[in-house]
Amino acid sequence: MGPVVVTTIGILFLVSEFGSGFFHIGHTYPVIFIVIGVILLASAMAPMDGHVEFPLTPPPASPVPPGVAPPYSNPYAGPGQ
């Protein structure tokens, strides 16, 4: 929603610079609310079929294949070395 609102505000400022007194930003600010409302309505009506949700837990680590050295682990406790 953010990029559309920022683009709309930019277009309104551009129109107010090139337009006459009617297109002043004070007269056109309701367009921002209309754009926000259209975006919220479109997102509420969009189907959720085919959307993939990210898993909340990472997948389990795969075992080390044979012939490959396991990753190094520090035998000493504590930070540092």
C-alpha cells in the first residue's frame, strides 16, 4: 500500500505545480483517502488461493553426507576462541 500512496501524493503535488488554483493540494487531498480505500478494498476481496505461507519453524538440518567432514565445533565453552 505504501508505494501507491506515495506515488499518489507525488502526482498530486506535480498536478498542483502545473495546474491552476483548483488543483491545489488542499483541494485534492481526498484523492489520497480514495486511493487508500480502493487498495484496502481490493486486498480484502483478493482470493487467497495459491498463496504460500512461510513455515514458522525452519526445516530440520540435513545430515552430513558420507565422505564430507562435519562442520567444526569449538570444544571450549565460552565466547572468543
